[in-house]
Amino acid sequence: MKTTALAEAVVAGAEPAELERLDVPSVYRAAHLRKDEVGSFDQDDEDKDVRRTLHVGEVPMPELAEDEVLVAVMASAINYNTVWSAMFEPVPTFAFLERFGRSDARHDLPVHVLGSDAAGVIVRTGRAVRRWRVGDRVVTSPAYVDGEDPVVQHDGMLAGDLRAWGFETNFGGLADFAVVKATQLLAKPRHLSWEEAACNMLCASTAYRMLVGERGARMKQGDVVLLWGATGGLGGYGVQLVRNGGGIPVGVVGTQEKAELLRRMGCPYVVDRSQLDGGLADEKGWRRLGAEIRRQVGEDPAIVFEHTGRETFGASVYVAKRGGAVVTCGSSSGYAHEYDNRHLWMKLKRIIGSHGANYQECHEVNRLISLGMVHPTLSAVYPLEGAAEAARAVQLNQHVGKVGVLALAPSEDLGVEDHALRARIGEDRLRLFRRPL
């Protein structure tokens, strides 16, 4: 697809006045699903390969609502919701778009542009947008909420119409342009490249709410925290937040190579699942896991950081200490959990549901990233044309940390503004996940 004058101007670093002068294209390049392919996987397909359904090509440009901005996307990232979307599980996302279309017809289309992370440059603003201007460099947060709902003033994640942008809405970040509510925008960390900036917000803010926010587990100094998938997209940020907050991280991984990466991150206690005899299918396995944690740390976890779901949830409830908490934000291995409820009620444990992060929590974690206190977990970068391959790598768990996708950015390592801060932090820390395992 030929690039447009507006896209070329953004890449060239044009001034805001020039960006405002150039026309917005009528179509743009995007990674998307097609409604007519829903049902293309059989129920008993063992491998629902997302490369079959995730396409890159032209889609129509929507009109902006008055509280939205149009962002020229320099880079984006893959999240597991993109994998679920391309598998049409647990339900096809076109059901979300059809329901949303009853109040905003723009979203109910035969194509669904995916992507819940992005970094880029604002090229248009709706007339009600006050705090942002054309030319601003931004990153996006994923919560799409109605600012007129009263509960949003308390906690945006309680909004009745809360939607995950690029999953339950259209016009997401895996594209050359994205439509974003003004309340999703945050200033791009100046010391990061486009792809480094684009990979953080969904996972880092989710981990922040789970562990630090007042609606999550509220970790305190000295808390032992067990983190499943500790070198993954969520876990890599969770480990950093636990260490920064004075907690004691115990990371669970599946290979010795990932265990070594955890140690390079400064996580002193590591459990390699592949070394646990018999796995975690029953209470015998849970006991072995608990014994290994106590052997290393001397006590049971006060908090278990859960997002893997079916395979691990029974173990999580079991190993949490008396009065401890399991905080969960997802179920990548399956939604139907089984656990022994005696270990929950008789030992006064808690299960805390946590979903995404509100705007203030996103602001707080973006501040930590901008100060250089939390670092990207970017491990690999694909071009937008390779978005399906990038999603496939996440589907097969062939990655660590986050997988980035370049959109308009012509190459990696562009977009850095604060070179002094970057030098103080050091490339080794910023690129830790890029080193071979």
C-alpha cells in the first residue's frame, strides 16, 4: 500500500501546522479480522492458527467523535486479546462491535481493526478535546469509557460500558492510524524509542492495579509475591513493581533460560515449573510447589499474581498464605477454573478480580516508566505486515516479555528525545529482554 502525504509528514517530523494542512486519507493500512471468516475454525481444531484470520490491508477511515483524536501510529504491540480475537474465542469480537454499534454505528463494520497498545503522533483532535494538540507524541491506555457515567469519577473500570480498546472497539492500534478517546492519552516517555514506548501500557498498568493500586492486592514492604509467567508480558512488569515496592518476588517460569532472565532482572527467587515432578494437576503438585517456595523464601506467598487461569488457579489458591490473596486479571490457559474451596474459606484467603486499569493508575505507571523506574519488556519487533506472525509467536508462547509491531516507524530505535536519561539508565537495562536467552 502506498503511504499517504500525512503519514510521510509524520515520519519526517513535520510541524503541527503542516500536519493540520494535509488531508486525512480515506483508507489506511491495518491488521484486521473479517466478519465473513467467523466460524472458519472447527470446534475440535487443535491448532487455531491466528495467521489464517489476521490480515493486513486497507480499511476505511472513520470520522472522529468530538472527544476523540486521530493518532498516526508509529508502533504498537501484541497482547493476548489479539490472539483471542483472531481465534474468535471465547466469542467473536464482532459481537462486541454489533452491540457497540447500537450506540455508535461507526464500530459495527465487516472488519475489526485490532490492537490495544500504541505510540504515535496526534494528527487530528475532536472539537471537545482540550488537553491535547496536533503534533503531541503520545502513548495510549486501553480503557475505553464513557466520561459522562458518574461511576467513572470513582473508578473507570466500574463503568457499565467499559470496553477494551482494539478488542471490544474498532480502530485499534495495530494500524497506521488509530482512533482514541482523549481520556486514553498519556505523554510518550521521552527516553524510549517508538517500539519501546508502545509495548508498555496495557500490561504495565494492569500489573500496577493488581499489585499496587488500592483496588488490587495492595502489596506492602516485605510481602512475598508469587508471579506466574514472570518473564511474560504481565509478569515482567509485575516483577519490577514488586522489587520497586519492597516486596519479595518469586517468579515462576517454564525453562532454565527464562529462569536466568529473571535473575538478570534482579529476581532472587525462581521456580522452574519444568523441574516440579508431576506438574500441578492435583494437590500433590500444589504441595510440592508450596514446599519449594518455603524452601527458598521461608514462608508462603502473601499475594499470588494470577493470569494463566485453568492450569494454575488451583495451585494459586492452595499456596497463598493464611489470610493471603490471589489477584487475577485473566485466564490465558482457560477460563473454567477448579480449586479446593476449603483452602479458601477455612484459611480466610481472598480472590480479587482485577481488570485493566483506570486512567489515574495508567498515569501513575506511565510516570514510573517516564522516570526510568520501570523499563520496557520488549523482546522482539515485527513490521505491521508481519502482525499475524507476531500474534502467532504470542499464541505459541515463543516469546518473553512483549512483542512489538512497527507501523509508520520505518525502523527500530527511532523517537528517542531524552538521550541523557537513556544514558543514565543504560542500554543493558532498557534492552534486557532483547538479549538472547
